[in-house]
Amino acid sequence: KAGVTQTPRYLIKTRGQQVTLSCSPISGHRSVSWYQQTPGQGLQFLFEYFSETQRNKGNFPGRFSGRQFSNSRSEMNVSTLELGDSALYLCASSLGRYNEQFFGPGTRLTVL
Amino acid sequence: GESVGLHLPTLSVQEGDNSIINCAYSNSASDYFIWYKQESGKGPQFIIDIRSNMDKRQGQRVTVLLNKTVKHLSLQIAATQPGDSAVYFCAENVDYGGSQGNLIFGKGTKLSVKP
């Protein structure tokens, strides 16, 4: 079956702009999580959605937001981009707790 | 946190040898632990998991050991192969009403396998 897909794979933006990233989970997976990966901070949890509801949120500013649609696809939005937002943004989906969490290839965001 | 791909602890092993990667986790309330492998340009890939009611779990060529007393996790890879070269992360999870999405990742260890 198809894996987790993320679009776009690469993105270049300038400071102050906003960006929307998309994630399509594996068919049947209702849990979708987002992570930020940077050389300095490693992998950090952003938020998790389950059945269109945000179930958990990491320690990120309100500029980072997300949503999940009825087909489980998810988007995350970052407003007023800062240089420090440059990172690999990873999406993961799973059936639920104690089930393997499958990661997508990520979206590489560069903020200039 | 430490850099992914930069300043990461590195373990260098000879092909065919066994590898042991260690991880200290932070939250004594964590009850679910997972090891991931990340190759360059890819997202993390699940290797093996273990629940806190277990001390050891074995998979194909991999074994995870959990020591809750000292909050320590290890991944053993038997007969290490060049294809095992990657960055390895441990992750911990606390049960917040069935949620698994909020994984807390360790710093990562880069495994380099010499042929």
C-alpha cells in the first residue's frame, strides 16, 4: 500500500511569508502527527491530529498551526516565517497507540 | 539538542560485528519506546518497539533492552551490514489518553559500517 506522502518536497520562502504543507497518511490511518527536524534541536513534536481534532500539541509558538480533514489528510501552516523555521518538516501516520508510526519523506523548508 | 548529521555521537563497526546503540530517556512516566532508523534524505523508519512492562524484545537481527531503573534503552544489531549505516533515534511516549503522536526523540547516534 502507498506510504505517507508529503507535498511539496522542497520549499523556499522569505521571512514574513506564510507556508502551508500537506500530508496524506496511509489509507485507514486516522492519527497524523507533525515533527520539525533541525540540526540544532533534532526531532521535535509539533502536534497530533486524530479524527479532525488536535489531540496533542508540542511547545511551539502559535505561528504553527494545523488541521485535519475528514479524509485524514492534514495540513500544517506556519505564518510570519522566521529564519529559524528552516527545517525538515515530517509527517507521520498510524492506526493508534502501540502501532507503528510511519513517516513521510518530509518537506524541506528554507527561509531566506 | 544535538545536530542531526553534525556533532552526532558516532559508532563505527566492522561489517559482520554486532552493534549496540544506547539511549537515555527523560520521562519516568514514559511507557512506550521505539527505535527508528533514518537514512539520508528519508524520514525515520520504524525498527522495533517495546512497552514498559517488558525488559527485552527481539526482532529480526535486532534486540531492544529496557532498563527502567536507570531509564536506559539499548538497541542491539546482530551481524551489522553496510545497509545498516544510518542515524538511529530512540523515542519515548507517555500515554495521554491513547495518543501516540507526541513522541519525544533522543539526540540520535550515527552508525557507520565499514566493509
